[in-house]
Amino acid sequence: MTDHSKPRSTDRRLADIVREVKIAAADRTDVVVDIRDADRARLELLAQEIRPLLDDIDPDDDRFDFGISPGLQPRLWIDSVAHVHMGRDRRVYLFVRDTRLGRVVISDTSDMGRTADAIGRYIAERVIERERILAGDFEAMKASAALQGAAMVEADAEASETEHPPADAARAGGDAAAVAATSPDTWTAPA
């Protein structure tokens, strides 16, 4: 590799080389900061695009947590597991959801409107999912109460049979002593 950026001097001083490296690093840092600022600006535009949708959500609903997080890769958070960030080419909006099995891409497009539509569908799906869970919990509670009631009736019936066994039960087994030995009233713990 040849470097044609500057003619090399024969006099090499460490201070000059350090200064050149610092200038190059500052230029790279400026580029990274500019890219990060551009990503954040695009995400802010997307946040403005979905603002009417966010205003429709009940303020008491704490499932959604909208905000742009700073960092090396700014993200527009929709809830605790879904966010939008810019793709590698800095033009594509990546709307992703983190799951136990890894990250799932919900939308991958450079069109801000289509990304906003995908966010709207995601929010609607979460609202419907919660309604189903709550309705399912109510139905499960009703079913559980019905099962517990039936189990209690059955247990009461069994308890009344064991307290007053029919007279034929001892004779049917043929061993009245064995039945009496296993009766909880006559059993004593070994010493």
C-alpha cells in the first residue's frame, strides 16, 4: 500500500506523527458523530410521524415506553422489547422485536410511512393481545372456580363414604382385621 496523501519528510519526529494521528482520529470521530446525529434526526422524524398514534394510547397504559435512546446506535423504543434503529446503510428503518429466541425483524424499509404503519399494527396487536389475555384470565378463573367447586363436592362425598363405610365393605374384603388395622382411628405410630 502506498500513501499518496502527503509527501513524506525524511525528518521523523514522534510529536509530528502523534499530531497527525490525532487529527485523523478527530476527523473519524466527527464522521461518527455526524452519522449518529443523522440517525437520531431520522428517528425523531419517525417519532413525529407516529405522534398522532401515540396520542391515541391511554395514558394509564404503561406497556408502551416511547423514547429515543442515545448511544452509538440511537433507537426509538416502542415498548420494552421492540424498537426502531437505522440500518447499516443509514437509510433503512429496521423495526425489530427481541424475543427469547433472538431478534425478529418486523419491518425493514427505507419508507418512513411504511415503518409508521408497521409500528401502528404492532401497537394494535399488543392491545388486542392484552385484551385476550385478560379475557382468558377471566375465563380461566371461572373454569378454575367451577373445577374447584366440583372437586370439593366430590371430596365431601368421598369423605362421607369413608367415615361411614357400608357394612358389606368389610365382608367383601374378607379380612375385617386388615380393614380395622388400616383405619386411621386405630392406627398408632411405632415407638
